[in-house]
Amino acid sequence: MSPRPSRRAPLWRALVALAVVAASLFFALTTPARLGLDLRGGTQIVLETRDSPTSRADAAATDRALEVLRQRVDALGVAEPSLARSGERRIVVELPGVQDPRKAVDVIGRTAQLTFHPVLGTAPDGYGSRAAADGAAGARTLPDPDAPGHALRLGPAALTGEDVKDARAVLDTQTGGGWTVALSFRGGGEKSWARVTGEAACAAPGDASRRVAIVLDDRVVSAPAMQRGVPCRTGIQGGSAQVTGGFDAAEARDLAALVKGGALPVPVEVVEQRTVGPTLGAEAIRASAGAAVIGLVCTALFVVAVYRLLGVLATVALALYGLISYAALVALGATLTLPGLAGFVLAVGMAVDANVLVFERTREEYGRSRLAPARRTGPQDLGGPLRKGFGKAWSAVVDSNVTTLLAAGLLFFFATGPVKGFGVTLSVGVAASMVSALVITRVLADWALRRDCVRRRPRLAGVASAGRMRAFLARRGPRLMHHRRIWLGVSAVLLALAVAGIGVRGLQLGVEFTGGRLVEYGTSRPVDVEKARAAVGDAGFPRAVVQKSGDGDVVVRTGAMDDGEQRRIKSALEAHGGAVTVERDERIGPSLGSELRDKALIALGVAVAAQLVYLSVRFRWTFATAAVAAMVQDVLLVVGLFAWLGRPADSVFLAALLTVVGYSVNDTVVVFDRIRETRRPGRAGGPGAGGARMPLASAVDSAILHTVPRTVNTGMGVLFVLAALAVLGGDSLADFSVALLAGVLFGIGSTVLTAAPIAVILEGRRPAPAAPASPALRKDPRDTGAVV
């Protein structure tokens, strides 16, 4: 009977894997996911508090305004509303299921300054400029709601909304007066109400002075006259009143909500408004889920075909990775948005990267063990190569994932709304992928490769085969860095084309960055885009950007546009598209647009700086500069591509761009990590081995040769997912997928064509000092990585 390997998988790793999977199952089965409004439909309104003559819109005033708004939203009867302060002056209101934002904005955005005034008399409408002529300090003139063309001269306010204790919508069934708002007063408000109504009751019947005006936000909503039964100078006792005004049920409830909620301490302004229909969100979920399934099935088949048994184990680990990521998101209470859903799918595709790195290193270590002078008889020990594979892949896995986490963290800190959710999802996905690959995959592989039936069939296990691509490259031995100036020339030409596209065509910034309005109209029958442009132009917007979306939707992007103009465009499209519905409506204020644009530039700038600092610490400044230069090139290439295609650059495009930043450096770091290992003291050909250090150009060629299989295999996994998203994910994810597809391809190419040549040139001018080999490395020159 053949001896078994002496090393066994530590028990703690299996216990950790079991605990993580069990906890993930618990949260996944017991905690429902929180869907964003772009997936379940509804309206999001971003309000910004403004300074008033008497109050400053600081954080404390915004918090007080938030509480007032919360009472108003609760009174609207919206299921599961969400209100939160964002920064010092912004309040984000989410109203699931609300498809007509006009009513919501009208109710929650009004300052609701409620006042009660004695009526001094009447005047022709337009008399307001002479309001002080009656000699009463604080008097003013406002239009009379009961007599068009006339105005009421009002005395100073006798009560304010602060004196109101409660307000209820009441149906007057006894007198047939319809819907009214019943008010009750608190404290001194009762006495003030009795006094003002008592003074009004002293006026003769029919005299305007017998009325009391109730004013909301400089508009007279009701001016009831005192009934004959109200005693002069005594007034209405009991601290109650009724506001009449021909209200219907909804208007009475809205007014009661405003009055009861109280006045906002500072004015607010709508700076952003988004509305998504439930159909659009449901279609996005179905399309994304379908794309995820197809992409992941293709990825799984590819991984199994290349790595056989190890590929099967990686597929199981990937499925558990999806479970862990989902459970982490629901446990954290994260809101899953459309970009977040795409980030989740993308992270699953990228999770295969760590597995591929480990498997490729395991194959290398197995090949070295077969060349060892002394061989054991019987089944080959596969556990040793696996442990060394994990150990040597450790630094590359950490460095590549940290670079992606840097980009994801920048999305969280600098972005807003759905893009922030994308950053959270991507961060969770990267962390979960490391747990999946370095813990779960290792537990499964340790167990499987110890079986005698597997040890007798190393090729079936996926360990023995070096792969056709690696064998081809080993035979040809390409000297890529010998032609490094040619590769830099190719990169320069591509970069020039991208810059030319930005300069000639210009980049179409989305409404998030420019301000304006974007409306997506769903039509019952297809509309030709030229007819749609003509219809929108006839509606008064000849300069609007009109594009097709999906099967039959029409997307209109304009500058500032009110609701009446939006309905006019809808009517114009109905002549060509039949029944027209609003599937999506986004309105961004110009101040917010410029702020988001500035934040996007800051995020990209900080991303470049953060990558440069991290890579300088992990490598040398020469390698860091080369990696960052390649990353900047990839960003410009993607931006130039979108400029040439005429596609809009919106917040989702920004998310894709920052993901390209992480992925580009990720790919370069894997190659640089192998270069560092190849030239490490104690390696064959290094100073510790008794010979001259390997020339950098040769080390780079060797590193590229050894990492190309990993690059191709990882890239194929990501490309499967992105291609499925691009085809099936709908128009909302098409631009995202195209940007990432281009970024992945550019990132793979820039490592060879840009990063590596620049590193060789810079190191040739500023070479690193040779480091002496350590005694530990001389003992075993092959084993240079820590065992995880």
C-alpha cells in the first residue's frame, strides 16, 4: 500500500469554511434582499436645504427638516418609505411604488408655512404692491380663492402652524360640505383662535372683515366667514376649527399632512428626481439573472474543461462564493441596485481569477516535482504541489484584489446613489472571492487530492497537464521585450486615436454630470428614431438628444424641462408610437450635476494616486509608474471608444471606468509579481544561485510566458459574463457591459504593450540595487512563498 502524504489540511480551515457556509445559508434563507427603486420601481427625490433670512441650513436644521418630511411622507401612505440625510444639506427620499412624482414633490417639498390672518377688507387683484396702505404693520394682500379677480387685505398673522396640535381630513356628511380639514390648537393657540374669531364675529354680515383667512405658503387656501352663532368678542371656544375650500379626499389628506407635519425650518429645493416604472425594474432583474446564469454556466464549463477535477471544485467554490456574497449583502442591509446587481455578476466572473492563479502555480510545482532526481514509487503526492501553489500565488492574489478594493472603495466614498451601491457590492464580492478561493477551494482540493484514485490519475485531476498554450509558448520562446519600442509605438497610436475621438467627437456627458432631464418613454408599437426626433422637435425641443432603447422605448435627454413640457413630448410621441408610458424619469439640477462631475474627476485622480502609492510600496516606483501609466491609458481608451460611438457617459459608465482601473492594475500586478519572484535572490540565475542576476528583459519575457495562461483563462471567465450581460442585460446594462468588455481587453493588452516595456526602460535607467540572498533561500531555492 502506497504511503499517504504527511501533510494534512489543517482542521481549522475546514471549520472556518463550514462556519462561513452555514452562516451564509442562514442569512440567505432568513433575510430578504432590499431592492433599490431602479429594480422595484418608485421615485427617489433628493432635496437640498437652503439658507433663509432667519435660519442657516446646517446639519441640525437639515435633521429637523428630515423629521418634518418623515411625518409628511408617512401621511401619504407610501409603503416602506426611506428618508436619510446625505451630507450636511441633502435629504434622500425614496418612495417605492410612487410613479407620479409631481404629487409627492408638491407635498413633501413645500415649506408649509401655515398662518391665520384677520381679513381687513377686499381689493382688486394686483393690489399687493399697496398692501401697507391700510396702515397695519405686517399686512399684505393675496388673491381671494372664493372670488377670482379679487384680493383680500390681510392683517398680521394671529396664529401659525406651531399653534396647531392636530389636523385631520374629515368628510362633512351632515351639511354636505364635502371634505374639510379639522384643526385643533394647543396652549396659547386656543386663546389666539378665540380672539381672532371673536373680532371677526363683530363685523356685520356680508362684510369681508367677518372672515378669517388661512394661508399656506403665501396662498389663501380658505377664508371662512363667521357663522351667526359665533358670539362677538368671545369667538369660537374649544380650540378647534375647520378649513373648507372645496377639497376632494386626496387634497384634504395632503393639506392635513402638511399642517400636522409642521413647517420646514428652512426651505428645500429638489436637486434630483428619479422615477422608474415597475416593469422596467422587473425586466432588468430577469435580464441580469439570465445573463448571470448563462455567463456563469459558460465560465464553469470552461474552467472544468481546462482544469478538470480542480475545475469542478472551483465551480463548487464559485457557487458557494455567490451564496456568501449574497448573504453578506443582505446581512449588511445593503440595497441592491441595478449597477449593484451588475457588480455582483461581474464579481462572480472575477472570482475565478484567484482559483486560476493557484491552479497554474500548482501545475508548475507538479512539473518541478516530476523533474526531481529522487522519485517515489507509487501514486504521486499531489498535496505538496497544491500547498506550494497556494503559497506562491498568495502575494499575487492579495495585491490584485487590493487594487480592485481601492477602486471599489473610491466608488463608495466619492459616488452617490446606485454607483455607491455598486462599490459596496464589488467590495463585498472581492472579499468573498478571497474566502472562496483561499479557504473553501483549498479545503475541497486538499481533501480531493489526497484520495488514492485521484493521486493515481494526476492528469484527470488537472494537475499534470501544463496546457497547450504554455507548451506552445515554451517552444517558441518569444522575446517580447526585444521589441518593446514597437509595442510602445502601437500603444501610442491607440492612445492618439482615443484622444482624437474625445477631441473631435466630444464626450456626451449624461444628465448626472450636466444637469437636465432624461425621460424614457415606452411605446406600444415601434417608433423610428428619426420620426421620434422630429416629434420631439415639434414639441419644442429641437436640440434634445433622442435615442432608441431596447425593443421600442425612446429616450429623450434635454436641459431643464418641467412636467408640462414632458407631457407635451409624450403627446407628440403618441402620434407615432400609440399608447406611451413613462418608464423612467430622471431630473438633475445643474448644481448637483457639476458637483457629481467634479467628484468623478476627483475619484479618478485619487484612484491614480492610490494605485501609485500602493504599488510603490509593494514593488518599486519604476514598476508602479509603469502600471499606473498603463491604467491611465486603458481609461483613456475606454473614454475614447465611447466618444467615437457617441454613447453617453453617465454614473453607470463611471462605475465601469473605475472598475477598469482596478482590473487593469490587477492584470499588471500578476505579471509584476512573477517578475519580482523570478529576480529574487536565491532563484536560479540570481546572485544567490552563484550566477549573474537575470536581465530584466528576460525576466519580463519569462513572467509573461508563465502568466499568459492565467490571463487568458481569467479573461475568458470575465468575458463570458460580460458578453451575456451585454446581449441579455438590456439597454440599461449595455453601456456598462461594453465599457467593461473594452476595459478588460485593453487591460490585458496594456500589460504587455505598455506596462512591461515602460518598466524595462525605467529600470534600465534607474536599476534597483542587488540584494543579497538569505540563507533560508539558499537551502531551498524553489520554495519562496509562504504557505497559507
